[in-house]
Amino acid sequence: MMRMVNGDRKTCLAFIEELKARVGETGQAVETAVAEILQGVKLRGDEAVKEYSRKFDGWTPENLELSRKEMEDLCGQCDPAFLESLKKAAENIRTFHSRQKQQSRIDPMENGIITGQRVRGLHRVGVYVPGGTAGYPSSVLMNVIPAQVAGVKEIVMATPPGRAGKPDKNIIAAALIAGVDRLFLVGGAQAAAALAYGTQTVPKVDKIVGPGNIFVATAKKQLYGVVDIDMIAGPSEILILADESADPEYLAADLMSQAEHDRLASAILITTSKKTAGDTLAALSRQIETLSRREIIEDSLERFGAVIVCGSMEEAVEFANDLAPEHLEVCCDNPFDYLGKLHNAGSLFLGHYSPEPLGDYFAGPNHVLPTGGTARFFSPLSVDDFVKKMSFVYYPKEELLKAADDIIRLAETEELTAHANSIKVRKK
């Protein structure tokens, strides 16, 4: 099912390159189709949105916006125990993200100079949430709550109407719990276009966040610059660092928890123990028999999974930093010893009882994470993604005159004489 390899550096680097190559550039056919959809919505608004909804979703509602009563009615159809779990998760997510919030500041000096920074939430944000088999209420919480904490004035959500004409009730419940202001039954690239350009019904937003299929991801990429976006997410990834103290049953379960996402998902175990490696492979074979997405898991593990046996934990840490995985579990007796050594990962899960699904659903840190090695320079979705910062400066006349010669010299060195003149006229 999974290959087992010796983890010398050459082999590890070759495997990393293989993983990076698994997701190629978007096909030209998709790029062209998405561009046509975006242009159609830009020019024809609601008419085009409904036309594409009928074409791709098989149905479009008479009113694109779902009323608050309709949302509450759908929420009322949900399992009460599920709603309670969702509320607990929302509380943890809100608590974690509240600590990220920055404050505006003003920095006066004794000489009368004042500098500072104003931090405010974006005016309006659009959250895209897939429907159907890819309906994840947890993603609603992870995308909406940080925006709300940031002080975004209006949060607009778009989710597909569904072929039966009914949206996913669990997604709608999550929207209510998270605090979505308005919800539209629109999916696909046409939803991204409607949010970016605005239509007769859908308001124009400043930023679009949230996962989606290849058409949604391509639409977000093409719309960047019209609006801001969060990131272009790739297939899910997990890397587990394990020593001899790790339980192979736990390791197998955690590897498969990510492999079930997608046939392109990558699940890797790197360990210093050959016995742990072999026992984990045996546990995989046993556990997979009972799992509903067995075929997807098997395909993912066979193509993009590996159990790597390396000579030391130092080598394992080096591999982890090179790979820069989306999720990184440290299944060791002393996980905090590695916290300062692991630099590149979307999110760390420390110890034997902090599995990745804990972060996906409940602990509080965001599960919208960089993939495809981009954790080297990208961070998880956070409150910072929903704020705009603006600096300000005030100089009294006497302080500007003190700095005038330096400013003029710098401007003239760059041959920007109009810049220099702006200072010179104030010296007269």
C-alpha cells in the first residue's frame, strides 16, 4: 500500500520533488472556461450567475439570497448534539483568534513628531463554502470567525444551491453560529465572480476566502487584484515525525485521516525506528478495512504516501523543514524539544494525543493552512488576513526643516527633483 524507504538525504529530496510535481499547472481549458464565466458575470450580473448555476448546479433559486428565517429553519433541522459540538468548536476558535488582534497605535515624541498606525477590519469579505460531498461546516467557522474578530463590517457567504434546490443544512447552521451577515446560494467560479465584481443582488467584497474545486481556485487566482484572496490551496498533506515511543495504531490512523481527503493527498511517516515503520504499515492494512473512503485512501497512500526510516531525529527534522508540510505531527515523548527546531509547517501537533483532526475541528488554531511547500513563507489564515493597516505621520514645521537637507540629498541622489522641490519650497 505504502512504500517504505531508507531516509538518506538524496532519497528524501527526490521524494520532495516528486510530491511537488504531483500538482501541475491548471489546464488551459480550465483557465479559458473560468475567464469566460468571470467576464459573463462582470457584464451581465445576476442573469449570468443564474445561467451558470443552472448549467453547473442543475438548479438556481428564484432569490439568490437566503433569508434569515430560511437559515434558521434549516438550522432547526440539524442534530441538536451536532449544533452543541459546533458551538463548542466556535468558542475555542474565537478564543484563539481573539489573541491575534492588533490595536491601532499613536506614537508621539517630545519634539512634536507624531507617527502611528491605524488598524481596521476590511469593509466587506466574501467567504466561499463548497457544498455537496465537499460540505465542511468546520471550514465555515475557520473562515468566518477570524474575520469577525478582526472587525470586518459585513461578512457575505456563498455556497452552492445543490441539485435538489436545498443547501447543506449543516453549513447553514455553521454560518448562523459563526455570525455570517448575508448568505447567497451561488457556487463555482460564478460565485467568486459575483463576490468580486458585485451584481444587482450580490454585494462587491474586498477579499474572498475559502476552499473550492479547481474552477473556484482558478477564479480566485484570476480575480486577484480585483479583490484580495487568502491563498490557492493544493491537496492536503501530513507529515508525522515519530520515535520508538509512538503507537503504530495512532500513526496509521493519523496518516489515513489526511489520505481520505483526496487521491492527490500526501501522507508521510518519518521515523528512526524500523519496527515502528513496519508495525505502522501492518496497522494501516487492518484499519483501512472499516473505512468508508478506502479506495481514495489506498490510491493516495500508494501514489503519494511513504514510510521513511532515517538515522536520527536530526535528519527527520531536516526533512520536515525541507518539505514544509501543511500538517506536521511530532509523535515523540519530548515533543517540545523540537518546537524551536521545526521552522516550516502550516501547523504543528505536539505529542501522542494531539492528532491532526483535533486541529481540523476543535482546538482553536485555524485549519486553513499553506500547502505544497508554501509553509516556508506563508502562514495559516488569521485575524491579520482580514485587517488593513494604514500608517500616519505628523511633523511640526521646525522638525521638517531640521530634516530638510537630508531629504533633499536623498531625493536628488535618486534624481527625483520634484521630490526635492517639495521640501525646498517649505524652506523659503
